[in-house]
Amino acid sequence: MAKYKMHILVCGGTGCKASNSGGIAKRFEEVLKERGLEDVQVITTGCFGFCEKGPIVKILPDNTFYVEVKESDVETIIEEHIVKGRKVTKLLFTDPKSEKHIEDSKHMGFYKKQMRIALRNCGFIDPENIDEAIARDAYAALGQVLNHMTPESTIEEVKKSGLRGRGGGGFPTGLKWFFASKNKADQKYVVCNADEGDPGAFMDRSILEGDPHSVLEAMAICGYCIGADKGLIYIRAEYPLAIERLKIAIKQAREYGLLGSDIMGSGFNFDIELRYGAGAFVCGEETALIHSMEGERGEPTVKPPFPAEKGYMGKPTNVNNVETFANIPPIILKGAEWFSSIGTEKSKGTKVFALAGKVNNVGLIEVPMGITLREVIFEIGGGIKGGKAFKAVQTGGPSGGCLTAKHLDTPIDYDNLIAAGSMMGSGGMIVMDEDNCMVSIAKFYLDFTVEESCGKCTPCRVGNKRLYELLDKITKGKGTMEDIDQLKNLANVIKDTALCGLGQTAPNPVLSTIDNFYDEYVAHVKDKKCPSGECKALLNYVINPDKCIGCTACARVCPVGAITGTVKKPHVIDQSKCIKCGACMEKCKFNAISKM
Amino acid sequence: MSKIKSLADLKKMSSEFKSKVDLREKGDTIDKLVQIKVAMATCGIASGAKEVMDFFIDELDKNGISGVVTQTGCMGYCYAEPTIEVTVPGKDPIVFGYVNIDKAREILDKYIKNGELVEGIIPVNYETVDK
């Protein structure tokens, strides 16, 4: 094999692919070939996490990190960096605070505080090449378990590690395996829940796209522990790239005999198949997921019986989330003690978060449990966009709640988030600034759950719809103080009575915003004002007659002809015609128009 | 593609494949490795810098020294090409001039392996702006 002097890693995650990273990788190959540079290798990897500035190209061994690369930049990179050894300054990441170019990823604030366990191979290996995964010890944990450990001792190791379910609930993984292993049956199943549904969350997708073998390996380990020889991955059909890479990974693992019968001469058989979901949020709930796989409607059923007793096809089934599985091989290889030394007392290891919203560095991050929100938002995230003020961060998606400035220094773990009125969830983290209206945020999430409710139980089907209507009324300035009380009461009833996790947690965004931003609700009801200016119904654009010089620019730009006045005389806005588009305010050069 | 029949097979394969990702792993721990920068501007290449670079890549590997060889632009010592800068972990970078293959072997055997200085050092007459 020819020895490569340099590696060019091109991000092949969905985000960067959407901005033509595929074309960039192809162009690199072409230009290298044209110039006869055979000692440089181009590798398409999984997600680097720094999606804000994609497409990403990383050059090794010098760790140069190029951002927002275009196909037309490829020749410059090859000419300057690869041939002449000079970094292409204009493509380097610029630190927003110091405004300096940062040459390599080690000096980027985004990566400094991260610790990568589940994402260890994302952005490092070519996910479509099993050899690279094996070079990074893929399947070594499976080999060790099959050769040197019993199912009992393996479960014990997972228990001792303190790993908890990364899909949201935080149930101890080792215990879950233990229950499934205890139930006797002729057939058992291991299921991987890849039905990632929280708005803005893409942790699982990135793991499957960047390092599919870690999940396959962990499922086989789980199969060995609970006595199952069949694994199923339930993945939503909206993840075509993840599905494609999983298929390739399964095929390659079968060819090497790492899936199939008599794996590594141990006599243990295990194989994995894919099952596609149509992307319903409720199918992330394990009983609904199982029904969907069976070909039934994706509706939850009452637990018990838990899937560990009666799951897929009525057989004992263990369901874990993608990220949970991705943590298993390192736990086996490095030991439970190593894993449990990371994190807080009751939450061990790391957590992957999809950082989104009004933050400078949108992307995928993996941080040790116990890190504070302040570190995540201001150091890794690079602060709030446009220098605005931080208001809140929503964690746990539609099931979670919001955390405010007073929680900035709370260490993030399962229990602290619940105590603060939110939850870990699957890891979506949406940052909001002063321009976000919290009543509208609650309404946004309720809109989502109303849409996604399967309709089986009344509290969720009808109750959440009523919650939505009340919120809608308040954002339109028609709410009363009784409505706020009614919201709270109804929310608590739904929490207590809904059938599954979706319904029980759907009112959380409402309760949490009322708790933390009660004044904002009151402002909507009593003063008929939206303090952030997001609720259009409560917003008036007015012209200050002292500042208006009568240039007529606003009247000309108004799409509905709501502004009248004579030239060189102050203009006025007819509030009954105004649609609050804000075009006039943008156009005015004299700051004469303001929101009230 | 042959089947992996045992854990020993897997381990053997893993170490065979290591070289594929080796360069990337080195990138992660670059501070702990011997770094050699070869000046590869026009003057450097014309004086044989490419051969020197290939020599170091092969020899580090043969001698089991974990190091990284990268190319850099003109260092400004055009009279002394090929020039290289060697950084041994924990020590200041040293620039050597007139590095042909023989000199390269001497630098490898004496300086990199044993820490002995050899002739041909270009004294540092500039400061590097720290990033």
C-alpha cells in the first residue's frame, strides 16, 4: 500500500452534504489526479459537529481546519497548502472575539471543552470503510466479551459504569439489560431506537452516519448479554444517508463474519436488520415503536408489561437509543471505572447535544456530564448571535422545559435538569435570546405535540389541543388571568393522566415557561403587550412625528398601503390596515419608526 | 475479503489497518511527537527538498519513531536549501540548512535519536508570533 503523506478529510454529514461537500471531495480527487499527487488521500468522514460553518475540510497531520469551503476553493487549497505548505488564511476559522484566524482545531473554543466518547470516530474515519473502523478498535469489545466474559459479568460491567439511557428517560442501561436477560424465551430481540424526533436534534443521525459500526457492535454485545440472536434498527425513512451507511456497514460486517453465525469462532450468532419508520414522534416511545415494527399502528400501550417481558412479536425485547449503544464498546474496552470517573455522582460519562438556535456556533457537541450551561453556550457555543442578551435555553425538546439565566451555572446532568423543571431528553438544546417570546415558544411546542399526538388517549388528544388554544388566545391579546390559571390546571391534569411519555410530558414547556416567565404571560394578558415584540397581534408600528421628515420611503415600501401623508410632512400608519411586516421600519433612514 | 475467525484475527487485522488512520491519530497528539517541517518552496524543491521529505517519512517509520513530517513554505534561507525545522517534544525547534540525504541521516541518527547536536544549525534570528 502506498504511504500517504497527507490526509484531506471532507465532512460527509447531512449538513455539509447539503452544501455540496460531495462535490468538494470529488473535485479534490480530480485535482490531485491532474497534478499527479498520489501521496495525498481524500477521505469522506462523518460529521465534525461544527455545522454552523460547513462544509468543513480538515487537513492532516497538521490539523488545519478549513470552514465554509466551496468547490472553487479546492484548487487554491491544493496549490497553496498541499503543494507549497502555506495555509489558506481566508478559509480558516476566525475567532469572533479576538477576530484572529485559528489555524488548527485544537485552538478552537468549540473543541476545547469537548470530550468525545460516543462521537469518537465521527469526523475521523470513513464510515463506509470497515477497515478504518477496525483500525480504531471496532469489534474489539465484542471480541473481548465473546472470548473472555460471561453475559453476567458483561451486564455487571455496564451496570457499574453507571451508563443511563441517552434517549431521554435516563433509565440505567445495565439494569435494563439485566431484566431482559432474566426473562426466558425461545427468541429475544435487541432493538436500536433511531427514531430521533425532537425538533432540532440530530445526535443519533450523526452517530449512524459517522460511525455505524459502533452501534452494530454494541447491539451484538447486548444480544450476547440478554440471549438474543436478532437485532433490529428502527430508523426513520427521513434519514436516507444514515440508512445508506448502515446498509453498507451491515454488509461489510457480514462479509468479515462480524455479524452472522459463529462470530469470531465463539459459537454466538447475531444478525441485524433495518426497519423503517415514517417519522412519527410518538414512535420514539418504545411500545409504540415496537407496534410500528410489527406493522401495527404506531400507538403506545400501557406498561407493564415492559418490552423486557413482552416486546417485539410478544418476545422479550431490549430497546436502547443509538447514543446509548455507541457508549458501550469504550466501556468494555476501557472499563467501567474509567467511564464512571467522568461526569457527576448520578450521571456518568458524556452527553451529545445538538446546539441550535440563537448561538454563534450551531453544531453537534459532546461534553462531560456536569458541565455548566454557561460553558456550553458561551465557550463552546461562542455566545449569543449578534451580541444580544441570553434569555433561555430549551432542553429536552417538546417534552422538556426551559432553563434561564439563573440556571447558567447549574451542572448539567439528569437530576439537576429535572429539578430545574426541564429534562435531559435526547439532547436537543435550543438557545433563545431577548427577541424570543416565551409564550410563543410554548405555543410552538404545543403545536408540535398536538400534531404528533397519536390520538389514543383523551388527555393528550383533547387536552393538549385545549392548551394550544389557550396559548393562541394569549398571544393574540385576548387572554385573561383565568386563562393562565386554567393553563396550569389543565397542564397538571394531562401530566397525571396521559397514557404515554408523549402526553405526560407535552405540558412541560407550558409549565416551565409559566414558572420562569410569569411576568411575560401577565404582560400579554394585562397590558396586551408582547415584551419581546414577537407576537405580531400585540405589536404596533408607530411613526414618531418629530423624527419623520416626510421622505415617503416607508409609504412606498408598505405592501398594503397602510401609510399615508404628504411629502415633507410626518406620515402616519393606519393600524387597522397594518400587517406588521416591519418593512417600513427597515426602510426608514431616520429611526422615526418604532415597535410599541 | 476473508472472514475474521477469532479475536486474534481481529487484533492482527486492526494492527495492519492502523497505518491507514495513523496520520490522523498523530494529528490528535501532535504536541508529543517529533515534528519535521521541510521547506518546500520553489528553491527548496529545486535543491532536493522532496527527496529529503520522502527520506524522513520512510526512515521515521522504519525506525519506529512516531513523528510527523509536514511541508512548509519558504523559510527565507534560500542560500541554505534544503532547510528543515525539527521539533523534538519539550525542546525548542531547530532549523538545519543544506540538508541533503547524508545530512538528513546524520540529523536522524544523532539529533532525533540521541539528542546530540550536529553541524549545520541556522541560528534563530526571528520570533514566531504565538497563536
